[in-house]
Amino acid sequence: MTTDDFLRALEATRDRYFWSLVPDRTGGLYKERRKHPRLHLRASSRFDHSLQLDPLRAVCYATTGQLLLSGSRADAIRALGMTTPAAADILASASDRTWANIDGTRVPVVRLLILRNQMLEAVGLEQEVTEVETETVGPSRIGNA
């Protein structure tokens, strides 16, 4: 499954789940240092709201019928026939980990920002765009990964 295939499958799952942006939960171990906390894209089952799935596992469950819980991302990747780099990009984008440390400076990773916006659009959510995203993210789409 390519990234484009995943985005189409994600859009097809849109009505099967309640989609939301959930704040990062570090369990109280660390104080939040970010101006805007990370918001994770998550799907809740319409039948069990306590069950939270990342987009990768939500698509896996919707397309294969396999409900893979926490810690089974490798199984979801195999079940969907994805490459590890494509799945890593999807998971990073869904978890709002769209910045990288390059030579001691944090910079946005444009392909991850674009992918995040595409995933939010696919499930019907919109997120406030930051100044950096406005300057670096254009209307182009992620190609097959």
C-alpha cells in the first residue's frame, strides 16, 4: 500500500470512526515545553469510545478486520503491505512529530506537514495552521512512498 492508497483508505474510513485531535499525554513525567502541545490524530470506535486507534491501525481494522492494539504497529504495517518508511511518515504525521533537528536547529519537515494536512482533510478535521506551516506547505500532494 502506497501513501496515496493509504490516504484513500483513510478517507473511506471517515464515517466508521469518531476522529479527533488528542493532546500528547506524557503521563505527567515531563512538563510541556511547547507553545502548542502536540495533537495526535486518533480514531475512536463508534461502539467503544475508550478504544483509541492511530490512523494506521484504524485503516488496518477497517480494511482487513484485524484489530491490532497498542504496540502492534509492525503487524499493521505488514497487514496493509506498507513499506516501513511510508508507515513511519504516517505515524510521525499523525502524532504531530513534523519537525527535525538539523545541525542543532529545529526545522519543519515539509513532507510530514503536507501528509498531516492531507490526513486531517481525509477524516474531515482541520487544524489551525501555524506561521511556519503557512510559509512552507503548499497545495502539492505527497507522492507514492
